[in-house]
Amino acid sequence: MSKAASMFHPKRLDLSGFVNTRVIRDHNKRNAFAQMEPERQALRYIIRNTSLPQRTRAQAQLQLSQMHCYTRPTQIKNRCVASGTARSVFRDFRLNRFQFRMQALAGELPGVKKASW
Amino acid sequence: MSQSRILDLVKTQCRIFSATFNPQRLRLGNKILRQRLRGPTLAAWYPTKIVSFRDLQNTYKPLGLTTFDEAEDDREEAIQITKLRGKGRPKKKRTAAESRSAKKKK
Amino acid sequence: MFLGTTRSLVGASKRLWTPISIRSLSTPNQPSAPSTKTSTTAPQIKAEPTPTSATSPTSATPMPVKESAAFEKPPVKEWLVELWRSLTTLFNVLVLIIFLFLEYSRSDRLADLEKNARLPRSVQALYLRPLRRKAEHGLPVCDLQLRSYSAENLEFFADFAIRAAYYLKLPVSGPVPLPRITQRWTVIRSNFVHKKSKENFERITLRRLIQIKDGHPEAVQAWLAFLRKHAFYGVGMKANVWEHESLDAGKALDASLPEIQKTVGPHLAQFGQREDNKRPGTIFDALDNARYAEPKNL
């Protein structure tokens, strides 16, 4: 079994906008997860199914734990699309708080206005 | 009404509405099967690549049309100038013996 | 509005007419009339040169003295001034008459136009409230929710949708203003530290609900397709469509079974096991084989 993360690298970079090593890595993890998700779900089903023999379930557990770490959903981290920052990213806009503020003030986010009440 | 009659009723009900008949309430992991796949939505987080100038070039070059990429031309010219000044990039070391670190150790 | 102005002008002219005639006939000495009256009427008349020679009409203080003198024996100078004044008033009146004549002809022409030519009914309807069909049974068929951040776009498109429904003969109710969705975010102003200085942003989503009642499903689909084709910028749409089935759904399914079998049959015929692929023993023998028993390696 090869543990190299390079197996998930695409041949050509298919990202636009802000690109960063960490952004590329996260993107690769997302792709890897999307690719292996059916298999992961199948293994999880076998593990949870108590009507199956114990041996099968243990084997499935082992297989799941030995899958590449890039295929785990917990590896995925939401990063800012415009700056690559991983902290305080709004899911609605996929933007970091500061990028959100700049773009909102520039009027690039539809409907977002300065509020006062 | 007896217990068995009720069970039969539930069984028929499950058959008709294609549900799982599980009177002992065993954990069958159907929860996992019911979940939708999150992969496609997660993979679509970052904006994908839009058409670049190089793609245009690749499509129009084979047709015998000329394209001009000024930025690329400038880059190549700068590389030529640095090479003439002897400031170009060093040659790639193919073997371990050629590498700089190997020389230093000796 | 146009007619209104002309009417007011006519009224003013009537008011103007009477004092002038009285003054010019009976009391030629009364100096107050022209300027005060003209000041209340239209600006054209006001612009006319009012005679302010020896006896200014606005100056009230010397009047009584002059009046008493005029009763006994009007001097030549006074008489000339009086003539001049009456002439100018006559000129004023003439100008007014010409002006009124022009105005009258214009309004007349417009009235003629209104009488003989009109806009098409569909264009006229745009200036009125949208027409609606009356629901016969009141059975809801389709819920369309419109969402936008700007009220103008939303109102316009809701109006458009209702008019489109009228021409498709769909009874419609709405637009019902649904509660607004207010989202607020508070962010730190700076990109680094300075946590106490913050800024608030908000996004208010306005919603309108349009409900179609007892329309034909095809007409509803046509309506939705039309709205999608002419989608307005900045307005989102979401439709819930309900279809109603008769109580004999099972019978209808049974009746359609032979038809379905005819179409599905050729596809199902392609499924099966190949003849040369058959092996001795059951599938469990194969599964118990050592090759299958080994855990799969990723």
C-alpha cells in the first residue's frame, strides 16, 4: 500500500482564483474524499451492521482505518476562496471575515449592506 | 389480537411500502445507506479553472492561426538575457554524486 | 393635468374680464385695477408692460387728492394718461383672447384624439391593476416563491407573473408578502488584532408568495416555463407543484402494465448470465476460496 499523497495530485492544476500550497492540498483532499466516499460508506455500513459475522466487521474496521488519510472527511478544512485563510471563513460566501468585509464594502456581495439598528 | 397476527401485519406493511422488517430492532446500519453522498458538494468548494490564454493557443495553433502572448514573450526574452549574462538557472543534477550536498561532505 | 390648467386659465380670464370692463366704462379714474388683478392671474399677462407713468397704480397715498380734483375738471395730461391706460388694457385683453383661442384649439384636438384613437387594450391594462381569473374550486396547484434583495425588482416580477397567469387563464392569489429573512454578520474591522472595533453587515431577503389555484397541470408548467424564460435580474424563484391523482390510481397502474412491459421488455432481455461463464459448484464455494478470503488491499 502506498501512503504517498502524490497519488491524489491531479496532472494539471484545475483551480482558479487564489492558489496556495495549502489550498491545493485541501482541494486534493476533497477530490480524494469524493472519489472514495462510496467505498467508505460501504465499509461503514458493514461495521455498523450487527447481523453480519464479527470477523467481517472487524476486517471492515481494519480496512477503513488503513485507507489513506486524504480520503477522510475530517481532513477537509474550509478555506477562504480569495485569500486561502483557514480561520473564520463564512460558509455562505466561502470568504474569510476580512475578505468578506472588503468585498461587502466594495458592493461585490449582492444584498449585503452595512447594518445599523 | 395475538402477537403473531400483529407481526404479520407489520411484515405485510413493510413489504408493501418497501421498508425493512426488523422486529427485534437490531442495528442493521441502514442509517449509513440512507445518507446522501457529500463528496460532490465538498469537492466543489474552490472555483475551478476557467479558460486560459494557453488553452486558446492550443486550440488555434493546429488550425494554422498565429497567436501572440506578450507576457510569455517577455518572459522568454528575460530568460535569454539572463542566460547571456551567465545568470541562468543551473543544470539539473540527475545523480546523487553530482549533487551539491554530496560535494560538500567530501 | 393639462385640462386642469386650461380650466383654471379660463376662470382667471373671467375674473379678469369683469373688472376691466367696469373700470373702462364707468370709473375711468380708478387706478388700482390692472396691476393687482394681473398679479393674481397667469404669468403671460403679468409680463405685459403695465403703465406706470405719472400716476403709479401702486402708490395709494396720493390717490384721494387726485380723485377730488378729477371730479371738477380733468386736465389734459390726466386725460392722455387715461387714454394710454385703456389702450394697454385693450391690448392685454386681445392677447388673452388669442392665447385662450390657441389653448382651446389644443385641448379640442386632444379630446378629438381621445375620442377617435386609443391605445390597444393590452397596453391600457398595463396602467391598471393586473386582472385576475376567479377560482372555481380553490384547490391549490402551485406555490411560487419569489425572493430578492430589492423590493422594486421583486414587485415588478410578481406583477409580471400575475399578468402572465391571467393570460394563461390561471386563477391566482397573491402576491403574499412573506416574512423577511434578515441575516446579520459582525466582523472585526481590521485584518489583524484590534478585536474591539467591529462592523455590522446585513442582508435582507424579501419574499413573495404567488399561489395558483385549480389550473391545468400543463398550463401551470407553461406558466413556470414562461417565467423562467423571462426571469428578471436579481429575483430568484422556487416553485412547489402539486399533482392530483384520481382515487383509482391502482386501477390505472394495472391498465398501463402491458404498455410498460412492452417498452421495458427489450431492456430486461439483455440481462442474464453468459453460457460460457458457468462454473461447477455454488457461489459459496467460490467465496470460500483463499483468493476471496484475503482482505482487500487499498
